Amino acid sequence: MHSLPLNTMKSKNLQKKSLRSVLGLFLGTACFFPLGTNLASAAIVEEVTEDISSAWLREASTSKGGPTCNLLENVTSLMGNTSHPVRAGRQAFRHWVNRCGERSELAMRRTAIGSTYWYGWSMYIPSNWQDPSDGYDILTQWATYPTPRNGKFACGANGSYIVRNGEDITFKLQFKGEKTDSECIRYPLVKLADARGRWVDFVMHAKWTGNTDGFAKLWVKVGNGAYTQKVDYKGRTFWNDEGDGPYFKMGLYKGEPNFSGAAPRYLYTDEYRLGDANAKFEDVAPGGVANPQPQPENPQLRVSENFSTSVRNFDVELGGSWTVSNGRYLLSDTNPERSTPYSNRNISVHKTPIAGNFTLTADASVVPTSNRWNDFSIIFNYQDLNNYYFASFNESSDNFTNGIFKVENGVASKIANFSSLIAAGTTYNIKVEKTGNTIKVYRNNSLEATVEDTTFSGGKVGFGSRNDSATFDNLIVQ
């Protein structure tokens, strides 16, 4: 470890004390000012690393159930005969909620819409956490309250947040959609089994905006491991009608009292820092990490379905019977074809919206019949029944099948043709690549067509057919 010269250490300590004094003036007032970026020389604009009193709000004792059911406290590594984990410095923060309680959270001040921020914080889940299959635990939140959304969020909870469901800890990003008021993208971060009994460090870089120039990047470090990038998203990240940007919260939220699962629940947090656009990764990284080299996890897995059990992540939008059979997603009892040529009369899409560039792969086949026009479709950038792209694969070809299609305002048009045909009863590996406005479709690793189109970005993925039974399997979106 390299030691700092004394004058450098004094300078850093003076800067930190001055910053805390300034923050104390802001945080000690009753006014609620959003954190803008008007201080050109600023870097760290807010921090809570040693005392819960530094936070804008402490949501525990006044929550449902009161102080006997919701506890938030500073802890040192040894208090009496009880030891506690501390990430750095002298103290960490313990969040405790009993079954009669609701929450134990530290809330920070609002940010400004259109501004860029760096976040750093740490979380420690005790090794004895029980009943992970029951209920949920919201661990971190970029909240917006009060809100014009009135509780209508695609992911369920308010704003964007990190949540424990079952054995998974997931980041759910919510924002203004192109066709809907709220869209939700889910990013897996870490398994609960890997997080238990270790400090998990987070660094986020985000621009909160309802415009398309927003972005969100999130890195995670478990224990003594390296930082791994889990989120690399570009596009809308918020809503422009919220007035101010989201405010950061960390701790434990269980919802209404009498929640399911083990009780009491508790965890620890530490090392919260918020940097403005002038900050850098190392300014907010917990534990004073110097010159970090965050490693991207490439590609980012966004959807993975092998249809081994159920299809609860799919919504049937139109026609047919969609069921799991022998580990595959089976379309049967299809809607009949309309009297005039149309796109897909049978559609099922995954619940997860996919923003930005992506690569989709899936296995698919169509059931043989006496008809030589059997088909299946891979659907992407799905907005609604009347607006989406799809790749159609058929035993025969005309202007209404076997190629890349765009359905816009209910009208289907072929924008690229496939020169080869499929055989019914044969399973094919299909790949769709969407990079910017470029669409490429492959069949068994052979490029079928490339086309440029600017009509749709974002949306959902799924499967379809004009009027034929088909099977689908191994859907992966990265």
C-alpha cells in the first residue's frame, strides 16, 4: 500500500470536512433542493459514510409499526458483545425490520432531470438470511414520490430499484416508453448465495431523462472480486414530467406489515457517495478504491428461456394455444388466416422490454402439414399488435412471407427477402442482430438478409405464425 504525503492527506481531510459542512447546511434545512450540477468544480456533491444523520431523511421509526418494528442505527465493528460488519471508516448502518414493520431506509436528496451523476454505495446481507423464496426485499431505489404515475409502474414498485426476489438480486430500470407511460427492463446482478456474508459494492453512472440521450451503467463487486459491469443501457431513463429527478434510497423495504417470509429482516449499508458530471469512477467507488479497472460483462444477458417448466414471463397477444410441452414452447390451435394476406395471427411476446442494440437467438420449427406454406416468425421491437418487426420463415415465398417484415399501423410490408426456404419438421437456430438501425437475420449461422430501417427501437421480443402450429425453444437475448 502506498502512503500519501502528509500535506496531501491534510488537504484531502480539509476538503472532506469542508464538504460535510456544506452538506450539513443543506441537509439540516427543511427545504428540498434538487442536486444540480451548477458547481463547475464540484465532484462529490453528497455523501453518507459515517453517520445516518448525514442523510436527508431516515425512514424507519416513523414508518408503519413505529420504532419497535423499524430500526435504523449506526453500528461499529464491536458493540458490547455483538460484532457488526463495517465496509470502511468507523461505522456502518444497520437496517432492521420486524414483521410488524415496513421499512428501514436512508433517503438522499433529489437529483435534477437531464443531469449526469455517479453513485457509489455498499451493502452487506448477513449469512443467516432465511426463506429467500418468500416475499421480496427492495434494497436500493431511485425513487420518485409524489409522482404523476400514481403507482402505475411497469416493474411494480416506484422508480428504478434493486430487489431480491427468490435467490436473485435484480436491477429493474423503469422509464418513459415510446408507446407506454412506463417500461421495465430487468438486469440480473448477483445470486443471493454469492452475496450473503460479503460486502457487495456498487458503482452507477447515469443520466436521468425522459429523452433518448439518457444512459445507465452499473458495476458490481462481490467481496474481494473485481468490478463487473452488469448494465450498459442507452435511452430514456426517467420521465420529464416528474419535476425533479429521482432520489436515492438504500436499506430495506418490505412493504406492508405482516409480510411473508422470515422476520425480523436486517442488513447493513455503508459508503454512499454521489458525484456530479465532473466526478469519476474512483471518486465514488466504496472503500477508497484507487485506479479501478471495471471489467465489462459482455454480452449482458437480458432474456434466457429454456421452457423447462412454465411460460409465466410471456404474454399471449393474439390467437392460438401457447403451452409448454416436452421442454419447448408449443403453438397449436392457431387462429385461421384472414381472407386477405396479413402478418401474424398468433403472437406471444416476452414481458421484458429490450432497449438499444441486442442479439436474439432461438430454436424454432413448424409442424408439417399437407400445405406447402407452413411458417413461423421471430418477433422483435414489438410495440403493440399493430407496430413491430418480424422475421418470417416459410416453406414457400411471396410478398407476404419469408423475409424481414415491418408492421406499421397494422400494415405489414416486406423490407428484405430471404432467398432460401425452410422444411417443415426441421428445427433451425435463428439469430436476429439489431445494431442501431441495422437488422441482420441468420439461419443456422448463415446470413439470410440485412436491412436498414429507423421505424422502431426498443420494445419486446417473441414468437408468432400466420396460421400454423410451431415450436420454439432456447430464447436468448443479449
